[in-house]
Amino acid sequence: MASLIGLLIFIIMLALIVGVIVMNAYNGLVTLRNRYKNAYSQIDVQLQRRYDLIPNLVETAKGYMKHERETLEAVIAARNAAMTANSRASRNPGDPQAMQQLEAAEATLTGALGRLMVVSEAYPDLKADQTMTRLMEELTSTENKVAFARQAFNDSVTLYNTKREVFPSNLIATSFNFTAADLLEEAAPEVKVAPRISF
């Protein structure tokens, strides 16, 4: 009888220990997932700021660049595509497909802005315009903030992915459908450098 009670106590203690391990692993995964979602919201704030600056930039340039309609329209189209991709990504940060679409859209937008800067070099009055100068400074500052926010997001995603891959968390992650999150990579090497601004 004593050995049966001892066995029962051992089984109960083992169940409690396993329960605590499962609870800690699950809570850790939830915490890290929420952390990378919050980190993405910081990217979202900066991208929205960037998207809000672009129409003002285009409107300012439009007054000087009457013959560059195609370039200006390309910037607006790229901005709209990036906003749509960002909206999808913000609904599910870390989703591989959403992150790839956002990366592609942001690369296109960065390229279009770069072309706008190259074309604007041919318009000295535009380069001297105070509004344009201020907008370009704000855009450059925002680009830097996006880069910092992207790094924080990628750090959070890496912590989360590591936690979901190590034992025993990997068992909990699989059981409770904690899927891998995708990093937000920088734009392709040919467009990842922020446009040079020389007004």
C-alpha cells in the first residue's frame, strides 16, 4: 500500500513538473510572438510616415517637373503598392508570403524614389525649393528609422524562431501551431542604399 501511495505521489509530481514545463514553454512562445508583432508595429508607424511624405514630395516636384509625369506616376504607383503590401504584412507580421511581398514592394518604391532623385538633379529650381529640401530631409530621417525598426523586428523574430526550435519548446510549438516567422530583409543590393540627396 505504501509503495502504491509513493508511486501515485511520484506520478502526480511528474505530471506537475511536465505541466509547468509546458506552461512555461507556451507562455514563452506567446510572449516572443507578441514581441515581434509589436516590433513590426514600429516598422508600420515609420512606413506610414514615409508613405504620407511621398505625395507631398511628388506634389512639390510636379510644379517643377512638368515633363516627368511618368516618373512621378511611377513613384505614386510604387507607394500605393507598398502601402497595400504593408497592410497585409501588418495583419500577420512574420508571415513569409506577406514579408516577401512587402520586401518586393519596398524595393520597387525605393527604386522609384531613387529615379525621382536622379531626375530632380536636372531641375535647379526644384533643388533650391525649401519645401522639397525639408521633405527630403524628413524622408531620409524616416528611412533611418525604418532601418532601426527593421533591425529590432528581425531581432525579435530571431528570438522567437530560436525559442520555437529548441527542446522542449519545439514540441509545444508544433502542438499549438506556432509557425515560423519570416525576417524582413532589406531591399535588393542595387536599391538598398537610401537615395542620395543633395539640395
